[in-house]
Amino acid sequence: MICEDDLSFAILDINRFSRGHCLVLSKRHVPWWHELTEAENISLFRMAKKVADRMMKVLKPDFVCMYARGRRIPHTHVFLVPTYSGDVLDKFFNALEMFQESPPMLTVLRETRSLKEVAEKLKASP
């Protein structure tokens, strides 16, 4: 256990991508982070920031990669992975960014019409 409050807690991941890789979890069982209450979300992301700040200070990575999951393990958790130039996640995200920029089916998503259509739908939703 790294830290906890009434709604969330942070632990080291046993299947680490790098030294210091942590999980921040909601105490209430909810599959997706967007299903948490506002208070739970505030707690979860405040704790993620606190742990990431500690990682930057103590472990001195280039950055702390953060992503939220819940698919394979249906319980909201945020990955915090200290990441260094050339490590496995740095290589993965570099490859993902190159993939994002190249396939024709993704290039279509950058077209102005497509961007406007999605933006309008998101703005109009309550």
C-alpha cells in the first residue's frame, strides 16, 4: 500500500512495466472510471497526481504514463507507470503514435467534416 483515503488507494502493481509502476483503485467496485461518483473521481485522480508527483521526485522518470482501465479486470484502476526514454512503454507509445498517423482508415478521422461532426455530437449531449 502506497497511500489511501476514504474512497481510493494506491498500490504497487505486481506485474510491473517499470520500477515503481502503481495502480490507483477505487474502493467501490465499479468497472469503468466514468461510472464513479464525482467524489470518487476526484479522489481517484487526486491520488493519482499525488503518487505521480512522488514518482517524479523519487524515481526521476522522464514522465509518468497514466491510463485508466477496467476491461480485463472489471474494476476501475488507473495505471501510473514511470517511463524513461527507450523503455518498453516509450517504445509502445512511439509505435502507437506512428500507427495513429498512418493508416488510411484513421486518416479519415482527421478530416474537418469528421471532426466537426463528432464535436457537434459531443457538445449536444447532456
